[in-house]
Amino acid sequence: MSDAAKGSAYMVLSGVIFACMWVIIRQASETMDPALIVFYRNLFGFMALTPFYYSHGFSGFVTDRFRLHVLRGTGMLIGTYSIFYAISVTPLATVVAITYAAPVFGAVGAIWILKETVHLRRVMSIIVGFVGVLIVIRPFNLELTMGVDAALLGAMAMAMSLIVVKMLSRTEKPQTIVAYAYVFVLPISFVVALFYWRTPTWEELGLMAVLGVGVNYGQIFLVRAFQKSDVMAVLPLDFIRFLLASFFGIWLFSEPVDIWVWVGAILILTSTVYTAHREAQAHKKAHKKHKLQATVTPS
């Protein structure tokens, strides 16, 4: 597989995993406070990286980009609390839809901060996908509740994390990026959880273990997607999370979904498929051009 295809595949895997993890958060929030969910998610996520700690020791944390790791941890902390709270009090599809402001913010940051090349097809694909999200949530008729506000805050924090992850992915291992984030958020989330503490059931612990491990893999695949391709090339593929979240909301939680949700979903899916197709075509043309130049001997 080409790097572009690998980047797309990693992004799709990340989106599928995160959609499933958000279902677990919604299910767990029926009996657990979001603060407890955040702590156990961080605890089991940290524990899941034990093989990495064992094989690398302190060398796995050696970095020249400590400030960026701090910024990444801050974005993760704000985003996690905001999104987990929003999922617990707001329909799943609505929360997922609102968080799609993150790719738009992230795309702008990729142009402004990372100086990535601006291709019209990438910009148009993100715009079309975001228009689909706006059709779903219809913001002019959306009641600004605490859950909606938390989702918007989470989207901004996610956008910041996306940009920082891309910057770190140029020099850091995916496991190092994920591990450093836990170093910052685990102690803070433990202190916050003490105010809402109760002993979880075995079923709840099982859900938290799956959540912690699943989020780890989602983040690792996200980092690898950014390592293999530009941010703007793979971000539109993250819209698959919305399609899955809408389906799970209907199937598992009986959340009402009207015709406009499907209209928006079709736009989102169209932009995703179009971007993947055009990126594959562009890569093939670039590869052929490179081979042609390599076979031409100087006169």
C-alpha cells in the first residue's frame, strides 16, 4: 500500500474505534459520573501501554519537544472532560456532529501553522462534509444547553490536539505521544474523580478497560495516519464516526433521527469517498511522474 492509502486506512480505523468507544461512554454514563469515566479511561489506557514502558523504560519518554507534549496533554484533558460530559447529557449523534467543527479548525491550523499545501479538492471536501453536519444539527434551531456548549469546547480542544499531534508525529513515536498525554492527565483526573468516588461494579470495570485500550488504539492509528499523509488529506475520512454514531444511537439508544440527518450523512459520505478517490488518483500520477523522471537519462 502507498503511504496515502495507509494514512487513509489508519484514519478510518481510528474513526471506527472512536465511534465504538463513544457508545461505551454513553452506556457507562447511565450509572457512572463522567469524572469517574475519565479517570478509569486514563487509568486503563495508561496500564495498556505497560509493554511499551517495559521495553523502552525511561528512554521512551526522552524528547526535545516537552512543551508540545504539555500542550497536547492540556488539549486532551479539556477535550476529554468536555466530550464525556456532553455524551452523558446530549444525544450521541448531536455530540458527534458538533465535534466535526474540529476538522475544520484543524484544517485551518494545518494551513496557517503547518504550512501544508492547499488543494482545492481538500478544502471543498471538508466544506461539503461540514455543511452536511450543519444540516444535521441545524444550529439556528439548536438549543444551547450545557451539553452543546461542552461539545463545542471539546471540538476546539480536539482541533488543538490534532495540530499538535501532527507536529509531534514528525519526530516522536505514536506510543510516546500517547504515553506522555497520560503522564499529564492521569494524576489530575484522579484528583477530580475523588469528589465523585464510588466503587464500580465488575461490569463497569470491564467497560472501562475496553474503553481505555480502545482509545489507545484509536489515538495510535490517528498518529500513524498523520505520519503517512497530510492532515487535510485524511481529516475528511474522520466523518465516518458520525455515520456509525448515528446508527448506534438509533439501534442501541432509540434516539430519534429525522430525514435531515440522513441528508447530512449522505453529504458527509460523499465528501469522504470523493476525497479518498482523488487522493488515490493524485498519488498514482505523482508515482508515475517520479518513475518517468527516474528512467530518463540526462543528455
